[in-house]
Amino acid sequence: MNSTEMMRREILRLAGATARSAFINVRRISAFYNVPEKTVRSELTKLADENRIRLAGWDGRQVRPLAEWRNREEFVENSPEGFPVRVELVE
């Protein structure tokens, strides 16, 4: 299992650890798994596309669900670095 797969498992574990949404610190996940923050955000969008999680992130003014961003690339490329994202498991 590579670091990206382990990171995905950890994201799903953290999201399932609470009855409500979890806030995941992208910078910490990035540092722990030794991957760029953009890779973490990209994997988060993939999990959302797979309908495994609901995702929301800070756009510089407010927290918006992923569906309200113009596209996935905007979320990956333009999310401010170091800000946590809100993740909920899809049941």
C-alpha cells in the first residue's frame, strides 16, 4: 500500500470517527504522508466523486460545499493552503 492509499484510508477513518462532520487539517495530512497539499485536496475530491464523502472547503471568504465550487480543479488549485476541510461520510 502506498502513501496515497494510506492517506485515503486515514481520511475515511477520520470522517467516520464522529457522528457529525470532521474537520481535516490538509497541511498535517500532507506532512504526515509526505505528499503535497494539492495531492491531499485532489484525493479528497476523488473520494467525493466516488460518493464516499461529502466535502466542503474554505474559498477565502466562506466554507462552501464542493458542489458550489466552479469545478474540482478550482478546489484543488485555489483552496488556501493550511486551511482544514469539512468531511462527512456518505452513508
